[in-house]
Amino acid sequence: MNMVNDESKLMRLFYYVPVLILLTTPQTLWACLPHSPSDVFIGRVQALSPVPEVNQPINFDVQFSRHRFVFRPFLTWFKYSKPQQWRSNFELKNIEKNELVIGLAYNPDGSKPADYTISSLAALRCENDTLIIGKPVVSFVAWNRENDSCRHDGATPIGILDGFFTENQAYYLHKLQEKYPTCEQLESAFPITVDGANGADVVNKMSNVDEKPQPSEANSSLWQHLKQWLKQLF
């Protein structure tokens, strides 16, 4: 049994060696480090607050009432800390309070394992027991399986689940549909929290969001992200 597992790990490593070589070349080192399915989360938005920092691009503190990384195997729970802080460098465009979203997030600093950075997210809704994913709020670093790089011509829209090394959004949406086959089950997994907070239900509806990729910010702490990706393989 151990020999089978060792062979499986060896085969996976052999498969990803070309990708690792590509990612560590000078041309792509800082330009391309796509997410993995383990970075996919679903959450119910509660609030968005700007975080002022001196001489730094504006960041936002995002709060969720319910959240879950939906593609992390149960046996890998010990690898990750429960998120306590969520940060983004973009505002939430047309996202309302208590709305479900699906997004990509990672821990950029191993010394603060409970702090997560959100790369992008999209609205998630359910109609007639069918899950529907909206367009990403902002663009993000995504792998292009057609040219084996992170270069995209912009002609084909990139879904929030389209940028992994293997499989496309249709594949992962099907897996989500299997997890939550009915709208009732989805709502039960991420129930709305009723509170007495005052203020508008709209978290943010901004029309001037910069939707251009920001690779230098999206790839902060590159080696920490790469180390986590390698851990996910094994």
C-alpha cells in the first residue's frame, strides 16, 4: 500500500515538474502564480471597511457571517488555520450584504496563518436548484491551459474557477452542484445571520473599480504561496 502511495506521489511530482520549471524561470517568476482549487471559498458577505495604511495602496477588511473552503479535503484540515481576517485590495462591486459569493483567497504570510488575502470573488446564486456563478469582481492571475502560461487575449471571459492548472469552471461548478444539489441545501450550509446592525444593506456599489490585473499585489509573498501549493500536492 505504501509503495502505491509513493508511486502516486512520484507520478504527480513528475507531472508538475515542467510547470514548476516554468514558474521559476525569470520571465514568469513574478508574473504568474495561479491559484489552486484549495483556494476556493464560499462566503456570505457582511461588511467591507477600508483599512488606512501610510504610503500603501488602500486595502479593505472583509467580513463574512459564514464561509468555507469548499474543495479542501477533510484530511487536510490540519494544514490550514481557520481564517480570522480577510483582506482585499479592491471594493466589492454590486455585492450586497448577506449575498453569497465564491472567491479565491490565500494566506500570504506564514507567520500569520489566520490572515487571508482575497484575490477576486463573484456572486453565487441558486435558481431552480441550479448554481449560477457571476463574473469576477476584478481580474486575477489565471492559468491559460491553451498556451501554458498566464497570458490571456481578453477575447474569452475568465470565470472565477477557470484559472487552475487542470480543468475548467464547468468541471468545478459540477462538483459544487454535487455538494449542494438543491438551493435549500446551499442556503442551509450558509444561512443568513440576522442582526440588528444599522446602515444600508448594500456593502458597496461602485462603478469605478479598477479591473486591471495587479500581479505585484496578487503575488505578494510568492514563495509562501508556492510552498502551500506544493504541500497541497502531497
